[in-house]
Amino acid sequence: MLSRKKIILDLTKEELAELIKPSFRAKQIYSWVYHKYAESFEEMKNLPKEMREKLDEAYTLTPLKTVMVQNSKDGSRKYLFELHDGHTVESVLLLMRDKEYHEDGSVKHQERYTVCISSQVGCKVGCAFCLTAKGGFMRNLTAGEIVEQVRLIKKDNDIDANRRVNIVYMGMGEPLDNLAEVVKSVKIFSDPEGMAIATHRQTISTSGLSTKIERLGKMELGINLAISLHAVDDELRQQLMPINKAYNIASIIAAVKNFPVNDRKRVMFEYLVIKDVNDDISAAKKLLSLLDGIKAKVNLIYFNPYGGTEFKRPSDADMKEFQEFLTKRGLHCTIRESKGLDISAACGQLREQKLEGGIDA
């Protein structure tokens, strides 16, 4: 059986420079990959023909294949990507702000985008409200497979190389369960001669692996941290998130308090609001107490229903009351605007439908 080619996007520029001589060729390759969105080594005409052929023999430039794209009326686009082994992962392009124009027709503001990316095929965490867990855990993604999600999305949407996007590791999988490859992808994204997406534009979301939060903090990457909290006591959180048995709320709070936070930033606590489960004012009071002393921002998220779930979306009134209670008491709190409600927006939904044969590629 033929061995699979290595993924060139797995390599940092420094690693590439060690393998490719003379080393300045690494910068040229990086430019073709991340600035010109090259799909083949043959396109890289400023490289010697022999080098292009050797690269093509050893490496692949395209570790992902776009299987499906769903378009939302709000401008969001959800992607289903296929990996070399037939597994699939999801990513989402979120339009956070439309392009705005001056009265004379000149551009006032460009569009603002956030790309939500996956770090694993499936997930081990097994949250009760998450569809990704239904399919079980298959494997970690490599750094290149993580990076390629953003590269493909930027190319597909004609987002110029010099246009920055925000990246959130909030797709399929638990990023800190794949810490080494996620950290490597952060570094590749932020390389100034690559995508140049600064670490302060990157947010890693975790279900609360406290020991790995501590390890991540010691690396001082300058990334943003988001904690998927979703409950204010261990009993409920354990029902929603079985991982709470290993990493309880107290251990998460302790790790967060030691996490280095930029003076202008806050640690985000994601709180998925589920009707009649965690949406009352008594929960808001406990949340306020829990986050006392932390430079925190709470992001309230509407539960996004999907077929077969017992959980329900909370009312707008209850969401607003929850937010106002926290805000009036000095805790920075926002309600995340729901995106892609008219498409398979819940994480893992598009993949699950494809696996079950409900949709055709």
C-alpha cells in the first residue's frame, strides 16, 4: 500500500526552512500557500522545476476537500470538509459585520469575519447538549488540517490574504485534548509571513480541562481563553458535561485565575442557556458569585435545537432578564447573536446528517 503524503501545512516556516534548502525557499512556499492560496506545487513557478517535483512527491497541499457548503440568510456559511481517511469535520464562516460605505460610495468599513474551526473528528467530552458527541471520538486533527480549514474558507470567499479574520477554536472537538497540534496551528496562523493572524485574534474554547489550561497559560501565547461553563454547580454541570467529574468547577476557576490575560482582554465564560434547566435568576446569582474576582466576560448563548434533543431554546425575555441581572451588578455580559438558524447550525449537525444519509454531497 502506498504511504500517504505528508501535509506541508503541518510545518511551521522554521521547520520548512530546515527541510528545504536554500532556506529562503520556505518563505516563497509560505507565500504561495497562504497569500496566493495555491492548490498545487506546479503553480509555484519561482521554485526550480526539480524542487516542485520533489515537493509534490513528498507532500500534499490540500489535506481537506470541501464536501458541502450551506449558506444562511444572515451571511454565515457552514462547511463540511472531508479528510484523507474519509472522516469529516465542520467549520463556519460568520459574518460579524457587513461592509459599510460612505455617502460618496467609498468603503467605510470592510466586512468583519470570524471563522469557527474544529480541532478533532468527534469529541471525547460527551456533553449532553452537543451533537458532536453523538458520533463518538475518531481522532485528533493535525495542525495542517486545522490550518487548512481557514485557508480554504478564505479562498472560497475571496477574502484577500492581507484581510485579517478572527479565529475561534469552537467547532468540533475539545482543543485542549489536542493541545500540541492546536498550539502549533496557533503559531502557524500567527506567522507574519503566513496568514499573519495575531494571537490576540485567536480564541481557544475549552470545556474546562483545568490542568491543560494551566499548561496553556504557561506558554504565554497571547491567545484568548473561553470556558464552556454552562452550569453554576457541580451537580448540574456533571449532568450536562460528564467531564466535570474529572475537572470540577473549583479546579477550573483556580486555573483561570492564574491564566495570563492581556490588560485589554477578559476571560470569556460561555454559558449555554437551556430553557427550564439553567435560565433562572437563582443561577444568575450563583454565576455572579462564582466569577467574583475574575476579569471575566459572560457570553450567554441560546441553545440551538436539533432533531432528537430534549432540550429547548430559552425565551428572549428570560435571556434578557438573566443578562440584565448580571450587567446591573457589574459583570460584563452579552447575549450572543444566533447565527445560521436556517441551516445546520448546531455543531456536528451537518456531519451527522451526512453520516445518516440525510443529505447528499
